[in-house]
Amino acid sequence: MPILFLDFDGVLHPEHCHESRHFCCLSILEDALRQVPECQVGITSTWRLGQSYEDLRRRFSPDIAAMIDGVTPRYCDLTNVPNTLVGYSCAKRRR
């Protein structure tokens, strides 16, 4: 089963755009997703940090909202993260 990990900024609208343009490309994504009805969508956008899961789903047409399977967790909420990933994150911050 295909899974799409979806960011909003830069995908559903231009990054750093005026809020009047938010989700201006949503219909393009929804039309594409309708071509792959077995696809599941996981929201990875930082929007997931400030809005509830239900509020995020309400932005989509009902048939597409039904394809949304959840949001990715915040990094600080993860458990059992392999040391290689923890080391990578720390090394990137030191640069």
C-alpha cells in the first residue's frame, strides 16, 4: 500500500506565502490522490504541531480526509531512536 508523507508549506501552497494563498494547490494534490485510492497519507508538516488532527483533516475534501491515517510524532516524543540517528541530529546542530 502506498504511503504519502505530506508537508504543507511548499507543497500545498508556496512557502512563506500570505495566508490568503494557503492551500491554493490543494485541489491538485486531491485530484492526484483520487487516482490512487489505496494510498494512505501521513501528515509530516509542522502544521501538525499547532493544530489538532481533526482540524488538519477538515482542510481536505471528505474522500481525501478519509485517506489521512495520522501525523508523524514530534522528535522529542520518540522513544527507542537508534543512536545513529541521535548522533546525526546532534552533529547537525553543532555545525
